[in-house]
Amino acid sequence: MTTTHNGLAISARIKEGHHEALIKTLSQINDQGAAHNEIYSFGDSKTTHFATLAILPEERTLSGKSLPSRFLFLTSYTGDRKKHVRELAENNPEGLAEIFKHCEGFPSTITPGSIYRYMRKYTTINTFYTGFQYVTYEDVGKEYELREAIENYLDEACNEPGFKNKSALEIRKSIQDVVKSDPGLSWSTKPYKRSLRSYLKLLGPLYILGVILGVSLICCVLVFFWANVFTWIGTMIFLSFVGILVVPLVLLRINESRPFESVAKPTDKRIYDIVSREKYPIKNEMTVAGPLKRGWIRPVFLFIILRLVWFVRAFAYIPTVHTARWFQVDGGKRIVFIAYFDNTSEAYAHDFVDSDKRIRNLNLIFGNGHGFPPTKWAVIGGGRDREKYITAVRAQQKITNVWYYTHCHVGILNINNNRAIRKGLWGDMSENEARQWLLLF
């Protein structure tokens, strides 16, 4: 089993005349609770961390082309995608049918197999980021319980005579003894080990790309001294890759010279309608979607950037984010961004512009969206204008119809902290390393 964390994104056009009926169905799920309700319960899934069900309203591009009303079914999960989709389909195919029957292309025959095939057919590519890679649904709960048990022991042990005089290694040894004596924590007695399969599933594509580019670059040099079919093919591969980056960037710079077209500032009522739903004490969710700026190069450039970001997504870091994803719909003309985060959306949105590096990364993607502050060479400017940036985010933010999350009491920092505790519980440590480990509690 792999423990790679990924995102499933299903996008389907809503049937003519079914918009209100779908809203009613989603409202019932939301009112009763996404975890357990009479239609479809996400709480029955053991691979799902988060889920979003949202309707994108009909919109128009800046050139006047219609963007149809769409239904989005999104999950973040651990493990194999096919197994995850099959689990969702088999848990309650009739419930999923109540949702998807309002979308185009839905089959007339309702079986787990037909639902599975439908979901696979309408799955779209998304660039997915997670703040807790290799952590399963069960891991989150068990590692939280492990930390709680150790903290309870330390709270009591601190009152014992001589305990505070023990070295860090001695305290760690006493913790290990407590864990070994608790049958409920027996799972943690095995040292944590990430599987090679999971590692390669996440970073394998990047290594393959690196090898291809490295070999092709060498061929570019060798072709001057040793010209043959192999070196010429390698040279063409490298030059093609450079061309894919440089040509769209130059065309984008030409497009960036267009006059800036601002987006209408949302009303106070609209902002209230959005933020009033951020009622959860730790985790919240946001859905942002809208048309791109004018020019055929925008969807092309965004497509290229999202593919490149997908390769390096494991090296990104956003401190308050559990998961986030970006993808295009309607032939690339509309960008969608979904995120699950700690705190509120106002504070979360500012996390993207609290450093020069994050502003550059933000500009590469969001800089193509309508209303986002103008950029130069894709990375300059943009999010530095915080007022216009926040206005664009709020203007394009949609009200999420349904969203589901697990482990409501655990924030992203807690998840990673608990994993670090588990990883440091066993194995050799120096006194200083043990002292740093104890500071995690």
C-alpha cells in the first residue's frame, strides 16, 4: 500500500434545468453534515481526508464566451487513486447517483461499477499540494493518541522525586517503557519507515525528468564533437524543453502589456456570506474560481506552469495549509483553486504574500486570473499589490456547497509535530537530539 497523499478532482457540466435541484441536494447534505447524512456520508470512507462539493455558476470570459455551470466533486486521499474511487463508489452508489444524476453524461444504470467508470471518466488533472505527505487517515488519529498518552505520562512523572534531574536520554527511555507497556500503543513500537514505493510515486517523475534533461543537455554539448542520431535526438529534446518555457514566456510578456482590467469589488454582504461560513475553530475551506485574463496564451501558459509545479510540489511549503489544488476547466479558460487550511481565509490569503518567494510562486499561477494585479515576466509585481490581490480573491471566491474534513481537533502543525514524535520515539539518539525531541511535547 502506498501512503502518498493526492487529490481527486471530478468536473462535470450540470444538465439544463437541474441547477436548483442539485443545490437542494447539496444543501441537504450540508445541513445534515457531510460526515453522516441520508444521501452520501463521507465518514464511511477510510481513505478520504477532505472533500468539497461545489457548484461553479455560469460565467463569461472577458471576450464574452460563455463558461457553463459546473459541478465539482473533490477529495484529498491517501493511497492508490483507483482504490479510492472504487471505495467511494461502493460505499453508497445510490447516494452518489442522487448527486451526479444532475450532471451530463451520467449513466442510466446505477451500480458501483457504472458509478466508478463515470467518476473516472470525468476526473480532471489537478496540481495537488499537501502539508502532510505520507500520513494516512488512520495515522492522524493514532499519532494524536500517542502524543496524548506520552504527554499524560510526562505530566504525572514531573511530580515524581528526581525525575527532573534525569537526562534527556533517560526520560526518553522511560517514555519508551510506558509505550511498550500499553497494548493500545503496540502499533508504535515498530520504528517508522516510509515505503520506497510511496517515495518513488511522489518523486519518481521528477527524477525521470531530471535524467532526461541531464542526458539531453550532455547531448547538446556532444553534438558538436560527435554528431549522430542519438546526440541529435537529445539535442532536440533539450531545445524543445527550452522552447516550451521561453516562447510562451515571451508571448505572455507581450500579453502583459495589455491594459489592466480590474474585477468588481465584492459587497460587504458578499464577504459576510463567505466568512460567516468559516465557523470551524481550527480548519476551514475556500473555493476560488474564475475566468482567465484575455489572450489565448493565458490558458496555454497556465497549463505549462501547473504541469511543472506538479513535478516539484513536494518541495513547496505553506505553513497553515493542509492541502491545496489548482486546475483548469472549460478548455483551460477558467482556473479553480481549492484549499483546506487552519485559521480564516483572510489570514490564509495573506500567507501567500508574506515573502518574496511566495509572491513569485503566487504570480506564476494566479497572475493569469481575471482581476489579479498585473505582472511582468510572470513573477514580478502581482501579489505585491496586496489590496488588489485580496480584492481579486474575494471577488472570485465561491460559496462552497459542501465540505468534509476529518480529525477536527488536529491542525496541520499538530499533524506534523505528532509524526515527528512518532519518528523520534525509536532508534539511536544523542543527548542533544533527545533534548530536541522532548521539546516537541
